[in-house]
Amino acid sequence: MNRSRNRDEEREPGQVTRLFVAPALAADAEIELDEEATHYLRHVLRLEAGDRVGLFNGRDGEWSAEILGLSKRATRLALREQTRAQKAEPDLWLVFAPIKRQRIDILAEKATELGVTALLPVFTQRTVMTRVNLDRLAAHAKEAAEQTERLTVPVIREPQSLDKMLQTWPQKRRLLLCAEAGPARPLVDALAELTRGRDVRNRNESWAIMTGPEGGFTPSELDALGKLPFVTPVGLGPRILRADTAAIAALACWQALVGDGRDRPPSR
Amino acid sequence: MNRSRNRDEEREPGQVTRLFVAPALAADAEIELDEEATHYLRHVLRLEAGDRVGLFNGRDGEWSAEILGLSKRATRLALREQTRAQKAEPDLWLVFAPIKRQRIDILAEKATELGVTALLPVFTQRTVMTRVNLDRLAAHAKEAAEQTERLTVPVIREPQSLDKMLQTWPQKRRLLLCAEAGPARPLVDALAELTRGRDVRNRNESWAIMTGPEGGFTPSELDALGKLPFVTPVGLGPRILRADTAAIAALACWQALVGDGRDRPPSR
């Protein structure tokens, strides 16, 4: 995916350009960016030697880096100071049946903005899509992370069948199953009960939200999932939500209620 | 906007086609649909005389109707029985600064799925868009309402300036201002406080959620809004959300916490 030419219209005035990079980030380090990033810095943002950008790699916090030079193929940068320290994030996976192209793009972007730590595509009985473009999902996730002030980018897992995923599911990770049919508790009530008596902002817990394909889960899938000890079926209200909307709504509520919804964005 | 050819792939097996129509719906009534609806029924859904569809108009509940005949230009239907009664909905407006085309489409669709009763475009200081295609927004809202089991379609208001809108704001309607900067309480805490001691599912209350354009509200807008007695600035967590994501997240949390999030979809 090409970086959007419009990206920079979407910045607040004065907002710094943030790039997710692979190398270690530390005081006085110099790093080099590849051709794609260079093209973006030169021709979209029109940056030049002496300009500053923010860098993060998911491990070493965020750093202010000065552009030393841009060639046609590469950009050299020198790290100046750490602007934010890395910190723990709520551990929330999104397990989702692959949906059609535009909607899976929306899903990857919004899920990243809403702080998921991993995206796990899973093939269910009614899943129409037979393959998932993981590079495309990763590109959307990276761009959303850069824009959203995150210090991490979600991991994108290889797609697998629902059965296979459940066989290796980490039993301590609570799986909230978004279920439009069958028995389910309202998401708010389920979260209140699951976290009763504990610090709801305890970041050492592992959670996941699962949503189905366009046609929903089959009755037999809902039945089998409902019997698993780590699964809690939850309801999202009286309207039948599209697959992407259901995922976004559940992630937003989870972050607001038991994730980091009480934190504020970093001030610039 | 043309109806999507893919719409019907997105139905659950057995799900009925639902259409939003203008005429009154009552026992034994016959109604006629226009050319666009007829094209959709004939050539996309491939329905014929004798087939059933669901109809709703925002006032008379949902009715099962039998197709009496389809010509090239019109469809005649006879109403058979009421399948759901009209009922009150939570009264929630979305006030939003117009954003770019693809994102405003997403916003109209998702806001409708999440049950807003009105969409109010408002021009703020950093709004880049200078006009809003209201027909396009209305078409997205109608299609989303048809798909999502709603019995209403949100009203789309004429765009106006923020100042003008505030001058005529109904003082009893609480406006939750999604604010990424400046003082703001977490949405969950603000809602808990605003509804303390009352039945949170009281449907007679009026609420609104407001989101800014791509570049956010200006400090002076946030300052002025924060002084209004009907405004409560709210925070949506530590990540800077895109304008459409912020609206969707806030709407989802509002419905889950003080709207109809505890209801279940109608069973078919």
C-alpha cells in the first residue's frame, strides 16, 4: 500500500511526523531509512536535512531524530533525545473472520487506533474470503500506529481455521465472542462481572475480542464456542452490526471500560 | 449512490430483505415502489411476484409485504402482517465536522448502525471540506438502517457553522464533546456522573456526541465549548483517533452504557 498523499492534511498543526522503524533506538545512534520512507519524507512531506521526525520501534519509546541527509534511495537520521518512554499496553487481541477488502482495511486501521496488540484472522464456516493479504493489513496497521501516537504496531498473525486456533488457545486469555444470536450477556455487564473485585486497569491480564464474517457465526459454532471455559459470549445491542462495526464497537467499549480509556494523549 | 451489488452476500442465511419506504404501512394496504427500488429487487435480489420483503417507514413498525408484480419502473406490494411494532429509541445526535469523502461515508454508515437519530454536519475552524453531499449521506444512512434491523433512518440536517449551531442548541440536550486536548473526563466516568441516580435507560433524555475535523478543534473552540452549560468535554483514551474512529468509538460506548446496549437483535 502506498502511503496516502493526504496523510499530512490530517495532522494537527504542529504535530510531528512519526515513523515506525526496525532498528534499535538509543542516544547518539544513527539510522538509515529505506527508499519508500525516503520517498514519503522527500516528496510527500517535503522534509529536508535539519528537519526533525519522531521514531518508534515498539521497544525503545519514541525519539526525536534529525535528518542528516536524503538521497534518492535512503535517508540518514541522527537520534537526538527520547521524547517518550516505552510503556506497557493493555493486552487485547482481535480475532476476526476475514471480510471484503475495503472493510478489512477499515478494520485493521480502526483496531490499531483502538490499541489492539495482535490481529488474528480466522476462517469460520461462513467466511467467504479464502485468503488474506497480510502485507496490506500490516501496512494499514503501521500507518494507523504512526498517526495515532501509539508506541507499538500490532502483530499480524497468519490466518488459520477457527478449530485450529481454538486448539492452541492460551487458556488464560479471556475471549469475548461478539454474538448476534444465541445467549449472550450485554458487553458492559459481562466486563463488569469478569473484572469484579479486581483492578480493572491491571495490565497483566490477557483478553481477546472475536467477531464473525458478514454472515455471522453458524449456530453450531456459537454452540461449540459457548461451551469453552475461556469464552464469554457478549451482545452489542439490538442492531445487527456489520462485521467491521461490531469489532470496532467492542474494542472501543473494552478500552473505555477495562483498558486505557482513562488515559489522555501525550501533550506535544 | 447505487445500492451495492454485494449487499446480499452480507445477509445471514434466511435474513429477510428490508426496505425503508415513505408511505404509511397498515393492514391490507397496497404500496408501490419506485424504479430504483424495483431495479434492486429485480436485478440484484432477483425477486419475483409472490416473494416477501420487509418494509418500514420510521413510524409504523415493520411489515411483511408480498410482491404482487414488478414492471420495469415500479413494484406493487401488498402488506400482509406487522412483524415488529415501532418503539422508542434512545435520542442521540451526532454532530460532526465534515471529513473527506471515504471517511464521511464510513461515518454515516457506522453512526446509523450504532443508532444515532440525527446527523448534524458542522463547520469548525479547521474544517477543510466546504460542502457536504447530503443525498449521499442520506443514501448511506438508509442502506445501513435497512441492513441493521433498525425501524428508523437518522435525520440528516443541513450543515451549519459551529457558532450558529450553538446559538440554537436545545439547552436540555447534553453535548459530549470528544476532546483530544485540553481538560476532559474519561467518557465512562463522565457518563457515570451525568446519569448518577437516574435510570440510565430512560429514553426521554436527549444527548449528542460531537467530533471535530481531521485536524481537531482549535484551542479557542475547546475553550469556548467547555464554558457552555450543556457541554461536557470527554476523553477517549491515550491514542489520537481519526475523526471517524472517534465518533464511532464514542457512539458505541454511549449505547453500551446509557443507550440500548443491553437489548438483543430481533430473532427471525
